[in-house]
Amino acid sequence: MATTQQVPRGRAVVTGASSGIGEATARRLAAEGYDVICAARRTDRIEALAGEIGGTAVQCDVTSDSDVAALAEAVGPTLSVLVNNAGGAFGLAPVASADTEQWRQMYDVNVLGLMRVTRALLPALIASGAGVIVNVGSTAGRIAYEGGAGYTAAKHGTKVVTETLRLELFDQPVRVSEVAPGMVHTEEFSLVRFGGDQERADAVYAGVAEPLVADDVADAITWIATRPAHVNIDELVIKPRAQAAQHKVHRV
Ligand code: 8X3
């Protein structure tokens, strides 16, 4: 049987690598031979992860200009892969009772954070001669749902920034992609959205036999990143079989 030998594929940065999709993606990219920089706010988690996968931990809050500058410093002159994964939803209030601060946070992390990190790392991605950016969007960037406007507006922002960037980089050696997951059962997404209310978080996935898990999305991201340099996967929408549409979920 032929043995597979991993060849070094260059450096990759994953933001929001402390849990969920980010952590799973860091693991997958490392397994593919990338030298992975795990960036997130919680140093204990990213240090443990980096230790396991032979990567590097860099503390980074994507809403902080100085943290992002430090991340760019740690990356150095070239970068092969950037996965803009840091993001999240805060609250599920209707527009009539929207919390301004939650909306501000959602825009800051899902849109401005992506912009800050991309702007800072773009020179290194271009310098690599074959860079790829994979932005983690959402089906929330494709539709609207009641109570979701703060988050859906932000994720529509993620989508449009991705499209704009692809236009702006049309003559540069950088691919620009978006992966847009639907229902993914991660440890923290819904828990964070509902301010730590585990019961409410569990109800999101109640009766769904097989929601996606973080590794399903990490697999898609890694597939996108490892296509040949001339192949740009513009966008990939990924949902569990049980989720035919945002509101049409098979529950047993
Ligand atoms: C998560 C998908 O349905 O909670 O990005 O908005 S949803």
C-alpha cells in the first residue's frame, strides 16, 4: 500500500481557533501539512491546541487593532491560508427590542474583524504567490429569520465583503472563498447567542438526529484551501440533510 507523506504546505492562520469550527479547522489544516497559527482570545485553549498539532498560538481579539497588528507580526512575510472564522451571534431579539450593543458587537466581530485581519495579512498572502482566504459566513448571510436581524445583517456583510474582495484581488495570486454553514452543533455557538442559557441552546438542536458538527465544516474549508491555486471555490453552502431550509428542519 502506498504511504502518504505530508509535504509542508506553508503557513495558515485560523481565527477563532479556541473552539468549534476554528479549532477543528486548525486540526485539519495541520493534518494536511500546514504550519498553523491558532489565533483567538483564550490563550489556555489555543496553547493546548497548538501544542497538540505542532502549531503556534497567538492571542488575538479580532476587534483589537493592536492584537491584529501583533498577529501580522507573528505571521511574517508570507502566508498561504487565512481562515477568517472568528464570529458569532449575540441574542435573538426582534428589531423592535434590539440591543444596540449586541448589534455593534456582531458587526464588529463578523465584519470589521474579518476586514482588520484580512487587511493586515493580505500583503503576506500576496507574497506567498498562491494565497487563499476562506471566510466563514453562514446561511444567515443568505436569508432572514425572525429575531435574527442583527446576526443575519452581519453575515450578509461577511458575504458581501468576500465578494468585493474577490473583485478587488482579481489580478492577484489570492483566491477568495466563503463557506456558509447552516445548523452546526458546536459547544458554544448557541450558548453564546443565549448568554449561557444551556436549555435554550439545547433547544436549537432538539430532535435533530444529525446536525452538522464542527469537523464537517472544517473538512469543507480544508477542501477549499487545498484545491489547486487556479481553482477558486467562490462559495459553499453546507447544511445537515435534516435542514432543507432555514425553517424547515426535520426533528424527531
Ligand atoms: C449559524 C446559522 O441558523 O443559527 O450561522 O443563523 S443560524
